[in-house]
Amino acid sequence: WSARNFAAELHITTGHLNRIVRDATGSSLTAYLETALMTEACRLIVFTQLPFAEIGYRLGFFDPSYFSRRFRACMHETPSDYRGRMSG
């Protein structure tokens, strides 16, 4: 889901939701959502044997390489390196 989807479900504007999240967390709504998404990615990488492409698809990424790039940008390592480090 995008920030717009969450705001629509809450019947508030995206800007208002962004202010609420920023006041509560110090992060923008987009950054907060990406952190939550990458937390779930980490969980799936460590606790399942799903291929990284499948994890990306489950989290809403339609391009496996884009998922890998976003994961690396957020976590500072590739999904493969993360799985290896956390399981070994």
C-alpha cells in the first residue's frame, strides 16, 4: 500500500497522516512505511526459505531487482548477505 492508500482508509489527507506520523516517530510517512516493509522483509528472509523474488512479490514489489536495491539501500547489505549473516 502507498501512503495515499493508508490515508484514504483512515479518511484523512496524506499530508495530515504524514504530520501525525512525523510527530509520533520523527520520520516521514514514506520512510516509516518503508521501514515497516523492510522489517517484514528481514523476517521473511530469516525465517523462511522463500526466494528473494517471492519475498519481494509478497511485499508488493513487482520487480525483484528493485526489491533488492531498496533492501540494500535500507539495510546496507544484500538480501543474500543478510540471510547468510543471520543464519550462520
